[in-house]
Amino acid sequence: MQPPDVSRQYGLCCALVVCAHLATEIVLGDQHGQVWLILSKFTAIGLVVGILCCYSVRRNWQPTGMMTLLAIGVMVGPLLIEPLWRILFGIGHPYEIQLLIGFRNLALLNLIWARTIKYERLAIVTSLFAMLFCISSSNDPSLIWICGLFMMLGICWLCVKYWSELRTDCVRGEKRATPWPLFGIVAVLLLGALLTMSMPATVRTRMVEGFMPSSGGTGRADAYARSGVGDGDGLVAATKEALSFAPLEDAPFIEGQEPSLYDVFQDTYGEPKVPKKFDRALSLPPELFNKNHHRMAKAKKSSRTFSIDRQTPQPKNHRHLQDTPSNAMLHLVGTVPCHLREMTYDLFDGTEWIPEEDRPNHERKLSVVPVNEKPWITWPTRPSQFVVTSDEQHALRVLNVKTNRVLSPVNLKGVHIDLCDRADLFGWAQEDILTMRRSTLPGMTVIHVVSSLIDPRDLKGSDINLGYGQENYQVLPVGLGMSEIQKLAEDWTRDAETDWEKVLAIGDRLRSDYRLDPSSVPPENCSNPLLWFLTESHSGPDYQFATAAAVLCRSVGISCRTVSGLYASPDKYEFATQQTSVHPSDVHWWAEVYVGNQSWVTLEATPGYEQSQRTLGILAKAGVLIVSGGELAIQYWPITLVIFLLTGWGIRERERIESQLLSWLWELQFRGSETSPGRLRTMILTTIRLLDRKLTLSRTPRSVSRTFGSQLAADPTFPVASSLSEVDRKYLSRAFDWACYSPRNKDSDALESARVHQLCRSLMHQTIFRQQHS
Amino acid sequence: MNQTLLDHPAEQQELLRHKLDRLRQLLNERLKGKSDIVEQVLICLLAQGHLLLEDQPGLGKTTLAKALAGGLGEQFARVQCTPDLLPSDVTGFNLFNQKSQEFEFRKGPVFAEVLLADEINRATPRTQSALLEAMAERQVTIDAQRYPLPETFFVIATQNPIEQHGTYPLPEAQLDRFAMKLSIGYPEQADEIAMLDQAILRDQSASRDSIPAVFEPGELLSLQQLVSSISVESHVQEYLVKVGHRTRKHSRIHLGLSPRGLLIWQRCAQSRTFLAERDYVTPDDLQATAIPVLSVRLGIDDTQPQGIITELIEEIPVPIAPKESHR
């Protein structure tokens, strides 16, 4: 015969699981919407489990070792059967629903053995899981009622369980072990969560992205997906023929109002000054001179050069230059910071940067390669020979800018636009700048780009030689002050041993000793704006930094070039949409260092801008967490110090502190000089429990196999007894025995409650010194 | 049902306690320096159990038994067990009376209130088992005729642990009928000197071993009834059962504690409680009687069973009072 509590508990458990089962069936039937189908399936499964439950109760079925296997089976079963269903019947469920079915099955399985407390708890927990799953994945109105019922039943179950446990405890009189390790884990998790909360949003975001399998953004599409995550059908092209991206037939004839990148550059950096007539020359070998001279002239003619000697930019009153959400030039999904390159420059004549030649790149012949059934435009690349690279994928959507160049990170490897499966739509604008053969990039279309990123951190220890590559990347202007710049470069890189260390030294020096000031322009009649920036003003716009980095690197024999483009800043990352907006103010200049095999590394010399780094793994994220925690601690160091000292003191004196707290607790409960006879037993028992804790704290625990009274009476060295006389000890021992072992309804006539109270108080306030371990 | 000391008239109780103290005192005088043994013997007596003394010859086993019988004012009998001792020598037998032409029952020593079975392991198993019924059920059956024994029937058996030849070790069934096994052990030097002194003085006296009777007939029985009515709290009983269960699972104990053993143990603890002038049993009472009670009935694969019993007791935490009910 089972006690009433147990059968009540079992009944409630059954009701909870049935609720979860019904909710699951409703969610499953969401797509079909036929009530009779849902109910009949619910009843059929319910009946089978019910019969098994009855059988289990009657036969007193005990779970065997097979239970674990069975549990795994019912949990994983739906996932394994799914492909079969899909192939055979053409029906199926999305991944999250398969998981839900697994949880429901587990709850039903546990119900069969739920008379055992362990399985009852498992049944409740799994049904709770299933219920939460259901609520979050469907908006069927009936679920609200079922959820309400589930909650009420759950509360009832908790109440019944509490009472029955209380009763069991009272009958057994056992002290149940406190699950300290569990508390510890919960505390650590809470602490971790709190620490995470206290961190800047960007760090937090970087830590959690990609942790969940259903985070989305993976481009995975599932024919059976319900909605939202994993529903790859969300992006539907306007037409099957992807030759035109125009949503309207007359779209090609409408002239866009978007500013071109050139306009944005001009507006941001100000107009170039009219060139002065002074001696400028390039230190080119004679055989290259003619060709480059010709190129220079051509570029100047088409205004594609970029002068670093410019006028002060006008205040940004252009509407299209404001950083409003509606004014974003493009949206980027992927790791930030990201340098999106638009044009590269190789020759520098002291004032102007000449863009690289638009030469046909035969080596990089474009072709279409299907990846996951999507067309990707790729070309042969040589793997980098000595550095580790990691592939980074970005998706960008051009909104408000006119350019036909595919804005992409360095070392581009492939481009994909959905339904765009012809390689002749693309071409090379420069050495490694891809362009579309049309006037602008298609607006509102997602462009996926894959690039191989060389993390500057990986180059740190390597002693690679960066002094090769085309001669164009090493050309230095010859003119007034160039020798000073060269001397400066040698000065700065004196301590550097390897080429990369030189690069780092130059970059670090620029970032630390120079200030970014977009309005700082060279004075009139300045013969060498770069020298003026490096030696006099120590401040300037970002192109000055890029130029300085490139020229200084070239001065010490490192192949280098400058790049103009857009900078996707981590500050503009939006957590909600997981994308970064790029605004007109994000136009940027930076330098790139050649590391061989057509691979480049971004050299970001402008303060306030960050170098692109590879996406962090989980371990690295943990590292970031620790580091940012440390930074926080350093930032608020007085508080940290106080917490540290308090914690240290607390740990050192923890026994004493807790012991004192216990004494106060006793005083709080039994104030006054006497305990009423009715409370005498409670007082003594409380004293025993608190004393036990005090003894444990002082590392002199009482022997559990002997009664407290006998130890008090017989052992004068018993720590709590040392202050009492033998008579008192014997008296108290008798009182303790009475409180612990005499019938509850019996008062002690032989004990004076005032004396016992006094003796107990003296015991509670006695300091028990921690035993010294030799 | 829970009858306590308070249910008896206070003066009578006082008197009985006083007499018990007097008996203890007399026994202590007779057996120098063995107050703890005397205490255990009294516990065994009050618990209505039988006592097995296992020790070397000449340590005072018989002295103790005779003194006890004298103090109790009971009839004392002694059987010297030898291999040729017959069951009828112990229980008694029917003798045909030529004059009356009828069978007459001649009572054996078992009909005494205190029986000393000396060197019990020298008797044959047949004779040993004749004692079995007498000890367990306080009755003997001869020729299908049942003869009840006095209610205070108390067996003190002795056995010699050294000699192996010509002995029949007591079977477990027989051992379980004893409440306790005690070893008296050698006295201290001072006690031995006191004993020698006393012997010179006492040589003149006529009764060498007997002590004056302390109890009136029936008083021992009412004492025993008082003891059996002392209450034992459920958490203390739970502790007792836990220890019992542990003996059944211990790797070095091949025969655990029987339910009868639990009953006897509880009764012994009650006796100790009575002697300590308390009216509730504590785990201390159980622990104090653990070795004599357990060593007689546990099958321990060791020459030193005390060590294992002590270990066992130390393994199991004693209960503190159950938590206050919140209902």
C-alpha cells in the first residue's frame, strides 16, 4: 500500500506529462490543422503509455540497465526516422520539432517508471522542457490554456512533494546532505552571467554569436522549415533570369540618386589643392619609367589620382553624408572590423597616389563553381606558403552608394550573388579588385564574399621576408625631405629584427605618437605634405597615416601599397539585426603589406581603427571574457581592491566569522535569561545543531558515532566543554540526552531551565580554536 | 501499554532500587575490582537474559554465580558438564515408585531459579540442546509432559576457551539464546591483594561464597517488569536496526544479528537505562551493551570480535532527535 502522498504525486506527474503530450501533438498538428487527427494521435499514444504504466504499477516493474539505452532510443529515434519519412512519404518535421518529439517521448518513457522518485523527477523535467518548447514554437491559442493548466498542476506537484519530503524527514530524522557542488555550479554560472552583463556590448556580442546551432545566418535552407531560422526561402529573387536585378522593367532607364564613392571621398576629404610647380620625380628604373609615366598621365587625366595635399574639408552639411540609419551606404553581415577595399594605389609621387593599373588578369580567370548548390564566382588562387589563413565569409547589401566594384575584404577568394551563375558578369578592375560589368552594384541584393584572412597575430613570430613583390610596391618618390623620412623609418625600426617587426614598429609608432584629425591639412606652399605630417603637425586625416605607413615601410624595403575603401566599424554592429551599417563617414584609407603569393595583410596605422582579426573560437572567446573581466577590474581598481581584501579576509577568517554568526543566531532565537520549559527541548536541540556546525568549522568535528551528551560528560578535552566544570558538564550531558532521546510529550522535572539556558549560552559563546595540523 | 516507573508506587520503586544497589555492592565486594562486569551481569539479569561467561579457570565465574544466586535469595543449582552428562541429568526424569506403583517426576537442576552450567562446552550436543528449550521458553518437556520453570529462571554458563580436546563448541542456535557473553579477566594487583586479605578473614566463616539474600521472592520479577516498560524512542530504535542491518552486510561477519538478537539488545539497553536511573534509552545504552550482546551471537571471522564490533559501532552515526514537526 502506497502512502497517499506518493500516489497523489504520481497522479500529478501523470497529469503534467499528459499536458505536455497534448501540447506537443497540437504543435505537431499545426501544419495540418485537423483537430480529429491531433486528438486521435494524442489518444493512441496516451493509451499505449497508459497501458504500460498500469502494467508497470501492477507488476512492480523495475527499471533495468536497458533504461538508458531506451531513453537514448526514444530521444534520438525521431531524428533517425526523419530521413526515412522524408524519402518514403515526402512528409517531415523541422529540426526543432524533431527535438520536441524526442523530449515528449522521454517524458512518456519516464512516466512508466515514475513511481521511482528519480524517474518521476525526470518525467517532470522533460515534460517541462517539452512544454516550454511548445509555447515558444507555436502560437496556437489552445496552448495558452494547456500551459496554464500545466503551471497549476506543477505548483500542486511541488506542494505535495514538499509536504511529503517534510514528512519523510520528520519520520526519519535524518539530516539530508546539502548539494554543495550543485550550489557551486549555479553560483559560478550566475557569476559568469553577471560578469558578462557588466561587459561592453561589443564584447558580449562577440562572445555569444554562433554558439547556438539555430543562430541563423548560415544560409541553410530546409524544405520542412516552419518559419524564421533555417527558412532559406526567405530571399526570393525577382525573376528566375538573374541577368537583370532590376525589380521594374524600366529600372535600367532610371538614373539613381545615390552618391558615387568618388563623391563621398571628395566630400569627406576635401578638394585637392591645385598642384604647384616644383620638382617631383619617381625613383623608377629607366625601363619602367616610360610606362609608369604614361600611366600617371592617364590617371591624372581621368582624375583618378588621390592627392594628399588637400584643402580643409567643408563642414558635413550634405544630407547624404550624415550617419543616419536611413543613410547607410551598405549593410554588412560578418566579422567586424572589416576593411572593404574599393581601390588600390601603388605609385606615390610625393603628393599624389596613382591607382594600380587596370590590366587584364589572365591568371585569375573567373569561373562559376557550385557550392551547396549555389553559384560562386571563383578563380585560381595560390595558397599562401608560410602563413596561416582563415576563411571569412561576409555578406553585404549595397543600399546607397554607386560603385560597380565589389567591396570586399583583402585576399578575396570568391563571390556569390544568388541566381547569378555567369562569370562574364564580373571582371577585374585592378590586380585584385573585382568589378561587375554594369554601372553599379545591384541595389538591395545580398552579395556574399569569401576572403582568406591572414591574422597579424600569426605573423608575430615569423621571420618572413617582405621585401619582394613588384617593384611598383617599393617605389619611393625622390624629392625634398625624402631622406629625412627614410632616416625616420630607420630610426623607428632600429630595434626590429624581422621585417614584420619593422611593420609593427612603424604601425605602433604612428598609432601612438600621432593624432587623427580630419581637419588638419598642410599649409599653403608646403612642399612635402608627408614630411609636414610626420615632423611638424603630428596630426592629420587617415590618408596621411596610410601614406606615412606605406612610405615608411617602403623606406625599409618592405613591399607596400595604400588602399581606399570603407571601414565597417565594430561600434556600429547592431546586436538585434546582427549586422553592421556602413555610413559615408566610414570612408577610409589604410596600407597593405605584401606577404607573397598574391596575399596581402592589412596594416592599420590610423589610431581609432582596428585591424581585422580572425573570428574567435570558443576558447579564444573565453580568453576575451577573462581579459575583459580583468580590464573591468583594473578600471574600477579601488572597488576591486576592497573586494579582494574583503574576500581574502573572509576566506582567512571564514570559520571565525561563521562561528560568530552562529552564536548571534542562537542569541537571536533565545534572547533573555531563561527558556520556558515548553521550549527547552527546542533550545537544546538548536544548541546541539549549532555547536555541531561550530565544531566542524574548527576542524574538530564531533564523533558522529557517539552521542553529544556522552562526549560532553566523558571527555574533558572535548573542545566545547573545556570551560565548564565537571558537574556542569554532567548536568548538561543529562539535559542533552533528555532533549534528544526522551519521549517528546514528556517534560523534564529534573532540569532547571534557567541553568540549562545559561550553560548552553556559555557553550555557544565559547571560542573554539581551530586545531593546528602538524 | 507504555508503562513507566511512575506507574508504580514511588516508595516501592525506591525500595527496589535500594535493594538493587545493595546487591551490586555485595557482588562488588565478592568480586574485587570488577564493577563493570557486575554491572553487565545485573543488566543481563534485569533483561531476563541468560549469561555466558567465557574465561580461564579460577577467575571467579562460579563465585560470581553463587554470590548472585545467594543475593537474589533464589534457589541455586549447579551442573558440572562432562561428556557423559545426560539430558535427563539436567532436566530431570520420571522414576517408577515401587511403593505407589506410579511414575514420579524427579526435578533436575534446571528447576532451580539460578542455574550454573559449568564448562558447558564439555557437554555433548544432546545435553546442550536439552538446555535449549529451558532457556528459550522457560519450560521443559519430559515424556510429553510440560513442566514450567520459574519466571526468573537465569542460566549462567561458563566455558573454557583454551581447551579444544573433548569439547563441543556451542552451536549458533544455542548461542543465540544467551543474552550476553562476558569475560571476567584477571583482577588488578591491588584487587588481588585485597582478595587475599579477605580470604584470611573469611576462612573462619561458614558460608564461603554465599551472600545474604537481598530480595524477597517476586521482587526480581517486578524489577524485570519495570525494566521492560521503559520507553525507547523511534529514532533510537531506528539506530538499533541500522546497526543490526550493518552486521548482516559486513564482509567479516558471516552471521548477522537476528531479530531475536535485536529484541534482546533493546532489553539490555533498557536494563542499563534503569540502572542509570533514567526513563528513556539513549544510543549510549545500546553502545555500552553492544560488545557483550553482539559477541555472543555474531559469527565473526576473527579472534578479536570486540574490535570488529567497535568498528561497526563507529561507522554508524547516532541520531539526534528528529526535527520538530512543522505541521
